[in-house]
Amino acid sequence: MFFTYKSGYFILLTIYVILFIHRALCQKFPRKHNVMMQFLSSMLRDEGGFDYKKAIVNTIIAIIDENGEAKEAGLSHLCEFIEDCEHTVSVIII
């Protein structure tokens, strides 16, 4: 990812902004949830720390809560993440 050379705080702040915008797009275009979930799922597979993964998981959960059609895709991506998750707190949240 292109964030590797930035400071940790800047990375986290940038990710929160991206996820906030992503969530807003899901609310505005609810039928495009599959594309949005694919993007978030690919972000979960990338390298990243606990805060990075937690923010993505919370965004997926929020999208599932707001859009009933996104439930199956969102849960599928979260289940895939749980299989390889090294952060037990994230597993508990899910």
C-alpha cells in the first residue's frame, strides 16, 4: 500500500477519512454495496495493524446494519477475515 512511508497517525487519520467517505457512499448508493464490500474486503487482506483492521471491521458492520441487502456479503467477508485474524479483539467484536 502507498501509506507505508507515512507516520502512523497520518495513516490512521487518512484511513478513517476514506472509510467515512466509503460509508457515506454506501448510504447514498445502497445497491452498489457489493462493489463497496469487495473494496473493504481487499483492505482487510492488506497488511495493517489493529486500529486499521478495527476501523474496516466497524465500517463493514455499520454498512450491514444500515443496508439489509448487504448482510450476506458483509458477513461472508467478515467470516473470511475471522479465519486468518491475528487480532482476537476484532474476532470478539465480529
